Amino acid sequence: MPEGDTIHRSAASLRRWLVGREITGARTQVASLALDRVIGQTVDDVEARGKHLLMRLTPSGRVLHSHMRMTGSWHVYPAGQPWRRPARQARLVLECGDHVAVCFNAPVIELLKDGGELLHPSLSKLGPDILDDQLDVHGIRTRAKARDPEVSLGELLLDQRVVSGVGNIWRCEALYAERLNPWTPRAAITDDQWDALVSTAARLMRASARGTMADRPVAQVHRRAGRPCPRCGTRIEARQQGDLARTAYWCPTCQPPA
Ligand SMILES: [Zn+2]
């Protein structure tokens, strides 16, 4: 699943090539998308919010909203260059002069009215973005405490209504860094521990979003089931967690049950 850091990188790439440019042509597999409201508009901004990507159009003020879920991605190519994915997976193609932006496999692509995100069923409920420049630690804590106190830390970090943009890799790595067990209920840790967990997830994801390949953080436990913990040598465990059934990875020695 693309995490917030991947989507922020896509948004940065789209911004670099598309902002200020007019959409000169478009094709889509999404029957409900009114391309006549897209063609002729200029890309005003591109914003990542959790796993959602918002492309703001001017002068209409409409917002092209795509949600990546497990499979989606945006690529930008110079016009005429071959794509890295098959054309049949392209759900939306935007031509902007000498560049083309392609949205592959995103399950949700829709055009919202000016201000429509405030009424949107999932966008309007999103928690603060983990990659916001000013991390809203207080807002995230308030939202976490409003949920069932027995909900596990592993599930809370993936709950987009609490904090948006954290995916499976960085929730596992943040819990490992903070030596917290994924099944620990939220009520069993202090506010300071929760804030530290959120701040660590943000720090790791920021490094992953901005870093070059050489200095991006490396996963210590994610997808390392059965291999030795880098800190203590105990075998890393893995088990599916919560309604989303995402696999949690943890070191049973460094991250003992609460
Ligand atoms: Zn360990």
C-alpha cells in the first residue's frame, strides 16, 4: 500500500511539472468523470493528504481527488516517452503541453466542486497529516483518546481518522523504535509515550519522503519475520492485526506485551 511518504513524493513530482500549466487533453476509464470540466483548466496546486491526492484546478476551483488505496499511483512522463506500467491500467491521463500525468489503478478518481472536500465523506473526517510541516501532536492525541481505550496502538496508527498517512511499514518501525508492542491498548501508555510514538512515525516518514535513496531509513522489522532483531537477536514475529488484517511485525523481546 502506498504510504503517505510515497504520495507526498508523487505530489511533489506532479507539482514540479504541472503547476501553472494548462490541461490540454485528457482521457479516462472513469465514466462519471466530466473531462470537459478538466480540459482547459490550469493546475493550481497538488496536495497530498494522507493517502489522498488533491489536484486543484483554476479558474473553476474544482478539485480532482484520487485515493490510492492499495494499488494506485501517479506518474509524470515527458510526452511520447514509454510508461512504466501498461496503458490499460491508466485510469486517467492528463496532457499538459510537453508532459503527461498518468494515474494508474487508483480505485477512486472524482471531481469535487470548489470546497467539496469539506463535505466529502472520507476527506472531511481525516485526521491531521503525519507529514504536515507543523505536526499536530495535540490534535492527533485528542482524536486517539476519543476512540475506544482498548484499541491497540498498531490499529490506532493506521486509523486515518486519528492520523492520516501512516501505512504499515512506518507504523511497525515507529512501534519498534519506541519499544512498544503493537497489541498494547492505547489506555496502557501515557500521553507522553503516545506523543513520542507519533513524533517518531513523523520523523521516519519525513526522512523517507525527502531523503535520497542512500539516506532513507531502512526497515528494521517490517517483512523480516523469523530474522534476528537488529538490536537483540530475538526472532522477529509477524501476525495479522485488526479489522484491516494488516501484518504487524515486532520483536517480542524489545517490544514486550504491556
Ligand atoms: Zn529485539
